[in-house]
Amino acid sequence: MEKDKPAPIEQAAKAAEKNRVAAQAPAGKGVPAAKPDEEKHGFPGESAQNEIEQAFASLSDRLLRLGAEFDNYKKRTAKEKEAIALQSEARAVLRMLPIYEEIGLAGKEVARLPESEAKKGTLLVLAKLRKAFEGDGLLPMKLEGEKLDPFRHEVAFREESDAPEGTIVHVVKQGYLYKGEVLQHAIVSVSSGKKTVEEEANGGGKPAEKPEARQGGGKAGKAAESKGNAGNNEV
């Protein structure tokens, strides 16, 4: 009777084989498929976890882009507002520019009067008015002796002087800056340079042309001369 009973080792081997077959059997065939530990405890699988991470990365990237675009929008609108405000202020200052110039003229005239308390008081008031304009950003351009700047200066005429060519020698109309920008262009006279010895000998005109230059020393002159010689030979 004892020989007919299976050994404990054989019983354990058969139980392990049954468990292995049950684990490998597909779902819906009578034996449920074994699930990973994450799914058993309610966690998503590996593929679902990858999808969630990709979606999170995409949303984070969009959020960063939107934040950068909004920051650029705020900077751009702030600059536009500053430009509009500056233009409005410049128009107002431009209307008051004649008053500023008259204050300077009045100060020069008052300075010629005999010394008195009235003179001192008037000069003090005029100085405060000028400082009020200049404190808001209005400044006259420095012109005489400066190099011509076509973006700030308009040339009325040119004149001979000892100053280098292109240097401002006289101011026809004062120019002004407002907060570093041109408010009113200056109208100036510019030096055309100093006369050369040859120009003075010719009465201030241009230097006399050399005979070679008048006879066509260049390529065009030589071509015309060769055609004339060919015509003479034919005759």
C-alpha cells in the first residue's frame, strides 16, 4: 500500500507544473492571465506610463512657449507705450520751443542792463525756466566745430574756412534734442576747406586742367582721337 502513494517530491513537481501552465495560458481560455504587480495594485502599465510622460512633456513645452510669448508681448507693448508717450511729449515741447528760445534771448538782453535787484531777480527766474525745460529732456545741440551729421543737420550753404572740410562753421538755425532724439534739425553752414595755392593763383576757381586732360587723356579721349586719325588717313 505504501508503494502506491506518490512521493512528496513528485507531488511538489506536479503542483509547480500546474502553476506554470496556468500562468502561461492566455486570458479568456478558462484560465485568467497573470497580471503584473502594478496592475494588481491599480497602477498603470508600462505603455500607459510612457504615454502619460509624453503628454506631460508636451504640455510643459507648450506652457514654456506660451510664457515666453507672453513675456515678449508685455515687453513689446511696454516699448510701444513708451514710444507713444514720447511722441506726445515731443509734440508738446515742440510747441513750447519758441518760448524756450525767447527766454534765452530775454536773458541776454537783461544781462546788458545795469546791476540792480530787478535784474538779478529776472535772471534768476529766466534761469529757472530754462532749467525746467532742460530738466524734462530738452537740450540744444552742440554745433559749431562739430562734424556734419546728416541725420541731425541740414546744410544751408558751404563756405571756405581754415576748418577741415565738412565742419560746421556757422549756425543758421539752432537744433534741439528731446530725451536724446532729434526734436528740431539744425540748419548750418559747413566748411568746404581751405583754398590751395593753385586755386588762389587761378583767382579762387578750380585748378587749371592739364593739357592731357583736355585732350582726352582717358580711354574715351584716346578712342575719339584714334577715330579722327582714321578719318584723316581716308581723306
